[in-house]
Amino acid sequence: MSILITKESLTLSRKNVLVVGYGSVGRGVSKLCGSHGSVVTVVEEDPVRRAVAASHGYKTVGVRDMDTAVMNQDIVVSCTQNGHGHFIGLEQVMLMKDGSLVLNAGTGTGEISQDVLMPGTLEKNRATVTITKNADGCVMCSFEKMGLRKTVRILCSATPLNLGCGAGTTDDVMDVVFATALATMLCMGGRRLSNSIHPVDADAEKLVAATLLHLEYCAESKHIMEGDLVCEARP
């Protein structure tokens, strides 16, 4: 599968992206999506973090307004710590539009509730809900009500992907981390990601490096070195 990662990436360009949580991971996700032309909305219960997100140019909503916020999103990314009681549940997924994508970029398995991940068929809110999981772990939630049908896709099966590498990581590092993660996930096409270390596709890494780092990466294929990620010393 050939991919092209540029600052005007068609993957995220003009997409509505809802980022749940504005900690170190949420900031990295928001910055990456915004730099690729997405319209980012941040859900955050902490008023200080919500103010910081607003100062960075993002639309913000409180947790109580999350149900309304998810309705018009193309991509919903959970970036909280184990959900903190604000996990994405079946109620929220049923409100999403057809073709929406849910990703877990947080630090625990509580980001997405188990009722969304359990294969089977049930009736909820007068709709028939069918949840399936393919061999690669991609979950498909299909909803049919009054002859209308829609499907929401969930990648990673709520496997924790702490892409932010914990608190204190600089934004420059996060730019490369998230761009590389995005390119790798595109290459994988929804295949299963276990909770372990995964090798990065060499072509994806080279494309990201050539886009975000020094021009020397365009000339030859090599691994991204941490010293090339930032100009100043890391704290």
C-alpha cells in the first residue's frame, strides 16, 4: 500500500476531529490534526486545560456537551487516562455519523467501554445494534433504525497506545511521534495492534522524516534519531 504524508495530508485535511482530553497526548493529537488541515474540537472537563486549548485556537466543549459534540465528527480520538469516568460508550457511538472513526490514543483500556467492543446483536434505543470484530481486531458497530443504517469503525480495539510517551515530551517530538504513528496505522489498514512494541514501516518513517525533519532524510533511508527531533535540550 503506497502512502503519501505531507503537511496537506488528504487523510486529515478538512476532517472534523474531536479530541477527548487535553493533556500531553491530547495536545499532540490536536496539533498534528490541526497542522494537517483538520477542524479540531477539544472535550475537556478541567477549565484551565480548556482555556489553554482555546488559546491554542481550538473550539472547546465541556464533558457534559460531549454527546452533542460527537454527532458531526469524522474522527473521535480518546486521549484521557483510563477514561477517568468519561470513556466513549455505546450511547456516544450511536450518536456518531455514518463512517465515523474512533481511535484510542490514551494510556489505558478504559478509554472505550466494553459494551462497544463485545461482538453480538442487541436492541438499544429502538435501534438494532450489530457489533463485529474481524481477525485483525478492527471493531465495526452497525446501527439500523427505521430502515436507516450507519456504521462506526473502531481501530485498535481499545488497546492502549500511549503515543505521547508520558508527560513532559516536547511538541516537536510529538509532531514526529504522531505523524509516524499515523503513517504506520495507514500502512496497517486496521490490522491488529497488540499492547507491545511495533516496528515502524521503513517507507512510512522516511516519508515522515522527509516532511518534518532535515532535508538530509530525503537523500537516504535511515532511522529517525532523537537528537534530530528538537533544537533545544529536552527537560
